[in-house]
Amino acid sequence: MIKSNLSLERQKPMLHFFVITVVFAVALGIRIHDLNGESLFMDEVRQVSYYDENFKSIIHLAASQQQPPLDYWIGHLIVKVSGSDFAVRLPAALFGAGSIVLLYLLAGRFCAWPLAFFTALTAAFLPFNIYFSQEARPYAISIFFLLAVLLGLGTLLDSKRNALLSSIFFGISILGYLYSRTLSPLVTIVVLFAILGGNIFIVGFHGQKHDKELLRRLFVAVILLVGALLLYLPVLKIILEKGQRYVSGNMGLQTFFAKLIHNFDLLPIWQSFVAQTEPITIPLLILVLLAPVFTLRSPANRPGRIWYYIMLLLPCSALLNIVIFQAKSSMPFRPPYALYILPLTLILSAGAIQQLWDLQYRVQQFRQFIRTAVIICTLLIFAGAAYGAVGYKSLHRKTDWRGLGENLSTYGYNQILLFHNMSLYGNSPITRYYKGKAPFT
């Protein structure tokens, strides 16, 4: 796909290291800034209250929130050092910054490194990414491992190097991804399994003799997927037994399809796309729609197998996700339930911009116009994301429980009796911030 000498693989190691360092530093700086500016909100407090338990107990406690335990296990280790708001949110900030680096590396497989760099910076500044990289909840960790899975798979299938290290990285990433959240990782892994199975069929029946190595690596990828799923099944079983959100034991197949037909609505997926990509929703939507068009019109520019997987993964995962959720749950579908949308959208958008740039080599008379238009488009998208970050940082985002006592004291009463009933959550913000710090607490 890349028609220049600016591909990531052709860069000097020192430049490569410098760009990665800049990307990580910028992303982490944005996330560290004001990380503990507001108190933990209810779901964060509930999750953090489980951190003092042992590893085995955490599995069941996390399952009570319909989540696997990986993020909780990490929190368990963190609170041994510090249980402050900053400390318990720090893993999310680190995973969020790490996901920006992985996005840069993944986009660099299809784009010139300057475009991959601006794509990563755009992701770093998007409000949705910042918000969920500053919560002690399993959001940023899921995006991180999704990108690690795709990067590992791309390296395993397209690299000419020894497949052992790529296989190990890919296998660990799958397991981490499945253990990060419940539904969206499971959905994307199932879709990826189907894509790989289809690719094995195509290569096996229509491939050439030199495709034997590719076929072997495809089988390795499928085996690793199946192995990770088998290792995840015991935890998934606990989640399904404890949670009431996804499974109803009395629901038969007929009831399932009846509920599916009755509830089916794609609007929540569109709303999730808008929420995750604002304030640059329209340009990203246009680029995502252009990506498969450009790819099909220019089959000679082979972008790598993982590019085609991503083009299929985004719509298929979204469709399967909404189908399962609406058939099994009466809960509203919230934007963070489809965390794969934003990273996959940014990768496809970067690839579309690169293909627009490559048009100059086929349409010489418009070369200068194409170059100028692509540069302006890229800079405007980045500027829109940066503007969104500035606006986001100026907003009051959560209820500040730490200011409750001060707020009540302004009424001037000598005594205030405050009743609260939050036993359902196992802990409460009032307990976290005021227990032992005032009489009778």
C-alpha cells in the first residue's frame, strides 16, 4: 500500500524509537494530567473495594459485575503500594497510553510513518479515549489487548521471520484480551476465528504451493485462539452463573429469536460510533467507507492480510455484538460496550488516507492537488481531536464526593446527620472518603 520510502519498516531504529517515545509521552501526559482531579465514582469505588481480596475471591467478585478478573488482579497488586485515587487509576492511564503506541505500530503497517504518527496523536487526544483511560474500570485495558492481538496476528501471518515469538505474543494477547472484559472481546475473537477459518478454506483450496507456510501459520493462529478460549471458559462460566445481564436460563431458542427480532435496532451502534469518534465523526465515517472502496479498486496494492481482516472485523463484530446484547439483555447498550469501534475506525481511516495519497502516483496531473488535500485533511482531523481534548479537559465530568463534606459545612449547621444505603455496592464513596475522618463514621 505504501508507495514511498517512509514506511515504518524502512526507518532507522533511532528514529523509530524516538517517535514511539514521543507518542507514549504525549499520550501518557494527557492521561496523567488531572488523573485524580475528581473522586472515584460509584462503579470505580465498587471495583476498588474488591482489590484487597485474594486472587481467587476476586474472580467471583469481578464476575458479580459481569467482568473477568484481569483488571481487578492488577488493581490488587497496585493497592499493595498505594490505594490512592491516582494509584488505582494509573493502570488505566498506562494501558491507554500503551494502546496509542500499539495503534501507531499497527497503522504503520499500512501507512507512511508520519501518517501513522498523526493517527496515534489523534487517538491520544480524542475525548472518548482520554475519559476511559482515566477510570479505574476495565476499558483502556481492553483496547490495549485488542490492538496487541491484531499486531501479533499481523506479524505472525505477514512477517518472514521466525513465527515462534509472534505466536507467543499473539497467544498472550488473546488471553489478555479475553480476560479484560466480557462481551466485546468474546465477540471480536469469535468473528476473528470465523475470518481465519474462511481464509484457511480459501488458501487451502485455491492457494499455490508457496502458500503452505501461510496455511501453517493460519492453523497456528486458529489453534492459539481455541486454546485461549478454552483457558477462558472456566471464568466465563462463573460470570454467566453470577450475572443476570447476559443469560436467562429459562430462555429457549424460540424465545431468543423472538426477542432478537423484537429488539433488533442498529441505532445503538451508530450512537456508539458517534460517541467514540466525536468531534471528528463525519470525516472518520467518510474515510471508513472509502477504505474498502479504495482497496477493491486497487488490488495490486497489497496492504497485508491483517488489513482485510480489520475491514471485516469492524462491521461483523458490531452486528454480532448488538444481536447478542439485545437478545440477552434488557439493559441499554452504552458506547463503551463496543470498545473495538474507535481503534478499528482509526486504523481504517489511516489506511484510506494513505490510499488517497497513493493516488498521486496514478494521476500525475493532479499530483500537487492530491498531496495538498491529503495533508490538509490529516491536519484538520488532528486539530479537531486536539480541540476536543481541550474542551473535554475543561468539563466537570463526575460527582466529586471528596467535596461533599465541605459543601455540607457551608450550610452552617452544627450537626448534620447523613443516612445512606448503598450496601448493594459493597462499598460507597461516603465510606471511602469519610469513614474515620468525622465523628460516627
